[in-house]
Amino acid sequence: MDIVSSGLTAVSLLWTPLESCFFYSRNLEKRAMTLRCEMEELTSKENDLKADISSGMVNQRKKPKSEIQLWLKNVEKLVTEAKHIEARVERCIKGCFPNYLTRYKLGKMMVKTIDDMCDLHAKGVFSNGLFVDNLPDSGRILPTTELVGDKTFQKVSKVIWELLADDANTSKIGVHGMGGVGKTSIMMHIYNQLIKSKSFDMVIWVNVSKNFNVDRLQLDIANATNLDLLEQEKVVWRSTRLLEHLQGKKFVLILDDMWQNFALEEVGIPQPSIENGCKIVFVTRLMEVCRGMETQREIKVELLSKNEAWDLFTSKSGPIHNDEIESIAKVVCENCGGLPLAIITVGRAMRKISDKRLWKNALEELESSSAEIVGMEEDVFSRLKFSYLHLKDDHIQACFLYCALYPEDHKVNAKELIEYWMAEELITEVGDREKEINKGYTVLEKLKDSCLLEDIGSDYVKMHDLVRDMAIRIARERSRLINKSAMKLNRLEKEWIENHEWVSAMDNSINVVPDNPDCQKLSTLLLQRNPLSELSDSFFVKMQCLKVLDLSKTEIFALPESISTLCNLRALLLSFCKFRELPSLGMLKELRVLDLSYSPLLKLPHDIDKLQNLRRLDLSYTEQLQAFSYGVIQKLSSLENLSMFKSNWKCSSFGIDEISSTSRLTSLGLSFKDRSSFIDYVRSKQWQHLQSYHLGIGLLSTFQTMSCGARSIEIQGCNLVSEDTMIELPDNIQQLALHSCHDITFLSELCDTAKLQDLRKCYLSNCNVIEFITKAGDHFPSLEILVLRKLPKLKAISNGITASQTFTKLKSLQIHSCNSMKYLFSSDMLQDLKNLEEIEVWNSKVIEEMVEDHSGGNAPLYSNILLPKLRRLSLSALPELKYITRKVLICDHLETIEIWDCEKLRALPFSINYLPSSLKQIKGNSNWWDRLEWNETRCKSLLQPLFDQNI
């Protein structure tokens, strides 16, 4: 009996799970049919709902509720799951042998999915309506012109589009460039693309008035977004209504032609962010607007390339079939300087003109800064002039006009230009040269930000041809300026200098000047780089307003005595002149700058100590200058900048005392008589009071390796460590050059690298025993430029593991004629070179590889080397070079590759997946290029157009 009872109990316990298994396992086909029916019903309801929503959005400008969007999302997810289950059921049913476990699982899944579908179907009744609000008008298509300039415009357009469409982290974008360069045209195309893409609720275009005011901008944005704002409302209420109107909407706002900053909240524009997905694009000529609006990315629209400019020009002028006219037309086009607005204007004016004389006249008009060509005044110069007028400050406007004294396309030295400005009193004198120079750089930056000057690097700027023409026209109207520079002239005409304030005749062949000109207005006279050899005795008599006189690099061997009558002269620039003596200068009481560098001067004027306002005296490279009396320098009480570097006058301990007592001195250039005098000066700590210095010992090179304005030491032909007293260095040195110093094998033998923490440039040449630059533990955290020349025993840059942060700021590495180096970098050193921009290796006979390979040639196929900022790679006369690197080189900013006489180099280190899109040019011998081996043939086909076949 107990056995029977126990059995029944066991059966009852097992029945429930068995029943469940049986329930889910049976009627699999029937449940699949039910699942199919429920799925079709739910999908039908989904499609109907989507159709209603689409109709409401398009026709009634309505926005669906969030609950509707969530329901549709859940339906899509559930239908996907159902289809997956249906496919598994079909495979199970068609199987040869029944799998009861699978049938059980599938049956259970179908029951749950059917229940979820029924539940979701029941929830799909939206009695309170489908829509929450009217959608704003996303924008209307703008009329546009075709963008000509595949490389320039398309590249910029692509970058801007990616920032708007794909980069969630960038919400404020600045698009800047000079007037007429095509900023608005590019943005109009992008605006239309944004409307068509429907990826934003609103795409808003507003042209910001040059006479900006908040009221106007609020009304313009409201009008563009179908919001009724009343002009009578207060600004604060309008901003509140505008903010409410825009909040919750994903928009792109394009503000074209912006000239000043404003606070978004004052207008009522929500701050764009990752969370709201909104974007604002500021289109402006002024970089300072981008800064003021706190843009995260700034995109500069560049001028057209020569080929792009010609394509645009001929699209407006029509085809030119005459070869002679075409050659003139190309020069006309070049005179437009790649500026689309000017190219279009001139091209249209010359459309279908087949008379060669008219083309020649057009060229003459352009070259003479004239506006006679139809449309140039109204369409080009007037728009460029607005950038000038927007400077507002009279002194800054004058600084800009002064730039037009240079020849066309001239690389303008920024330091020289600022020196002129200071002498002309365009920069207010504050009694401190350093502060005034800083003010000059601030003005220079303002002009660059306004696209009135172009930054061309290395402390040089340039004026666009048409901007220069506009400046000359403005200055000419006021009889302020005449520019006769670089015009192959051989005489200086009297009327030029008698009728203008600023006269430039630099870079000519002038050897004749008027005898006694009457120049009552003349304040600047620039005659540098002319073969002029003499001036009449009365030349300066009637130039009482003259402030700036530049006779540098002329053949003048004697100055007339009348120069002493220039009572307002502030800058006298005579470098590279031929004179051996100077007349009395003591009467030039206003003189601030006297530059006598690179001249064969034998002695200083006897009354030079009377120049109590002299602030800069340059006697560098006066290699015949005799010693002058003790106390002369000390009496120049205003002197701030003294350079006697490589002068025949060498500083001894006697001279150190005098220089040290010159209390206002902030910049010093000196060559020392011997190493002991140099050591005495370093120990005196006088250099601590200087902002810059250039100090040298030995028979220094005639070529300059150190840049001005830094703290530099140059040593040649001296023992550094092998004598009783070691050479000592200031501990704030920024630049160091060692030439023919043969007693150190490491740079750190010269001094503890802790003293070289500020070192930015290091130049080593002809040091015959140096083997390594660094050893383990050395640090050069500020080093940016390393130049190594003719170091016959140099084996490598480092002899051990390079510590982290040793070369972290290195930008340029130049190695020439180092014939013991087999490789440039160790693999651990590469980790530190994230800022390297330039590699130049020449004439080194044993270099086999750029990067030392520790893998024995078995590096993993997909391993790579990352140099993220490398722009230029130049390799020349390296007969043993076999590899740049055996790994893949990734360098996303590489622009130029130059390879010459590297016969054993058979491959470039690129992969199809990592080709640098920034690459512009590959230079080399055709024979070398043809012999290259390629792992991926597509690499060659993509790089072939970049190879310069004409070299």
C-alpha cells in the first residue's frame, strides 16, 4: 500500500512539468500560424500609423508624440524577434528527427511573443492624438552657383559637412577667410544639402547686418523660423519667446557675414550642445569673431590654386582660342591672386573679347592698382575696403596702409615692419621696447585675423595682391603713400618724394637721386637694396619731418653732413652699407634706432654718446670696428637693445663692467674675447636681467644659425670640458650652437641637462668626437629643433632607452653628413615624437633604416609606426638606405615626400588603409619611382598622380 501511495505521489509531482512540456511542444505549426497572423496585424497597424505620421509631418508640419515613437520602436523590435523565431520553427519542423527539447523551447518563446504582440496591439490605440506640436519650417532652398575648385572648395565643404552631420562633439563652427574668397557660396551649398538631408528639424540662414544690433537679429531669426515677434516688444521678452520657440528642436543656425561677437542668450538662441544636437556656424572674415563666439573648430577658406583659378576665369570669360591672348589672359588671371570674386568680376568684364590690345590694357589696369575694369570698384575693392574700415582705430588702419610700401608678393619680415611702425609712431611709445614690440605683434595679429595680411610662417607675413592694391588706392587718395618698389627703376624722381608722406623705392636699380628735394611732408623713405653709391651734400636739408630712413644694402660709402639736420629722425638703418666712417650724429636727438650691422665701419661717431633717446644700437658683424672709449655705452642712458655679436670689438672683463652698469638693457648680443671672459660673464649672473641674449666665443661662423629674440649661446673651436675650468652656461638658455668643439662625446657632458630645460633649438656641427646626443636619464622637454651636421662619429641620437618626455616637443630633426649613423630612431624614442613635423636626412653614407628594427625583419604584418604631425619627409644621398621603416607608417598630416639618390630604397611604408590623405607631392628621380616595389598595387595607382614627373 505504501508503495502504491508513493508512486501516485511521484506521478502527481511529475505531471505538472510534463504537462507544461507537452503543452509547449504540441501544435507547433498551429502556433506558428497564430504568430504569423499576429505579426501581420501588428505590422499593418504599424504601417497605417507611419503613413498618418508622415502625412501629418509633411502636410501639416506636425511632430509625433514621444509615446508614438516609442511604440513604433517596440513594434520594430518585437517583429524582428518574431521573424527570428519563425525561421527557427520552420527549420525544426523540416528536420528528419523530432527534437522535443527544441520544440519545447520554441513553443514557449512563441506563446510569450504572441502575448506581447496582443498586449502591444492593445496599447496601439492613441485616443489623444498622434501629434504634440507643429513642426517648424526646415528652410527653403537657396539659389546657388556652381562651386569651381575641386581641391579647395570641395575639401573645405567636406570638412564642414562632416562636422555638421557626423561630429556630435562639435557644436560651434567658425568659417573664416578674406572677403570674396567664397565662404558664403560654400555655406549656401551646405545649407541646401542640410535641408535635403532632413537630419535637422530646422535649418536657419540669417545674414547678420554689418551694423549689428540684437533687435534686428532676433526679428531675422524669428522670420526664418515662422515665429511672429513684434518690434514693439522689449528685447528681453523677444529673447524669451525665441528661446522657447527654439528649445526642444534640433537646429542648424548659419550666421553669415558676422563682424562682431554677441551673447547667444541675449538674442534668445539656445546654447548648442551634444545633448540637444544643435549646431551654429559663424561665417566671418575675422578670426577674432570665432574666438569671441567660442568656436570649437575654425575652418579657413583658402584662395584657389593656379589651375582652379584658370578654370573659373575661363568659365566666365568664355573660351580663349588665340594663343597670344591666352598667355596675356593667364597673367591677368594670376593678378587676381586666386580670389574667386576678383576672378569672376574680371572674367565677366573680358567675356568674348578677342582684341589683344584690350587684354593688354586690362593687365596694365590690374598691375597699376586701378579700378577701371568694369565691376572692380563696386564688386571687389568696395568689399575688401570694408575690412579696412572695420579696423576703426586710426593707428591700426595706418599700420595696415604702411604694409603697402613693400613690393608685390614680398615676404615681409614682421620684426622689420614693427620697427618701422614704432619709428613712425604708429605704435604709441611707452618707454619699453619690449612692450611696444608686443603691441606691434598684437596689431599684426589683428590684421591677420581680419584677412588683410596672410601668415606665411617663420615670422613673415604677406599681402594679397588685391588687398595691397586696395591699400595703395586708399593711401594714394590722401597723397600719403607712393610705392615704386621693384619696378626696375634707375632714378628717384623729385616729385615722388616731395608730394607724399611715405615713399618706397626699395628693390630697384636706382643710382641717381635729386640733389636738393623739398620734402616738407616726407616721414618715411625706403631706398634699401639699390646700387645707390652717393647722396648730394644738401639731400637731407629739406626733410625735417623724416622719421624713418632705410639705406640698407646700398653702395653708399659716405653719408652727407646734412643728415645731422634730421631733427625728427627716429630710425636710421644702414646695414650692409660700404662706409668706413660716419658724420656727426649727435644732433639727432630723437633717434631711437641705429643699425650699422655688417658694415666696414672703423670707428663710431665721436658724439654718439649724445644720443640720449637711442634705444637700439646694432653693431653686429662690424668686423673692422676698433675699440671705443670706456663709458660710451654707459652714457647711452635709454639703451635697451645692444648687439655687438661678431664685432671686432670683443668683450673682456673690462667691457663686462660697463655693459652691466647699463641699467635699462633688456637685449644683448656679444662676442667674448676668450673663454675666461665668457665664464666670468656667466658667473656674474647679469644675463638674468635680460629678456634675450646672443653670446658667442671663438671664431664664429659667418652664417647665422640662431634666431633673434631668444636666449642663445654660440661656441666655436673651444675646449668645453678638457681645460681646468669648464665652460658654464646660463640655466635659462633657449638656443645652443656648438661648432668644432672636439672634447665631448655626449651633450650632457657640457652641463647637467637640468640646466637645459628651456632649450628649444640645438645646433651641432663639426664636433669630431661626439657619439650620442643623449644618454639614459637625459631630458630635453622643451627641445623643438635639433640640427646635426658633419658629426663623423655620431652613432645614434641616444645610446640607451630614451626616457619619456625627452623629445616630446621636438618638431624638426635635420641630420646632414653624419657618416656613422645606421638608423635615426630607436623604437622607444618613437613614442616621444608625437609633435615631430619635419625629418630631413642628407648625405649620410651608412644609414640603412629610419627606425631601428629589433624584430630581425619579422615585424608583425599589421604593426605600425605613428607620427601624427609629420608634414615633411626629405631623404637625400643615402646610398645604403633600404627602409624608411619595415612597418606601416601612419602620418595623417604628411604633405611632402622628397627622396633623392637613395638607390637601395625599394618601398614606401604605406598601406592602402593608411595612405595620408593630406599628401600633396612626392619628389624624386623617375628611375627610382619606377623601380619601387608595392605590396598593394592600389597604393601606387593612388600615389602616382602626386609624383612630380618633371623633376
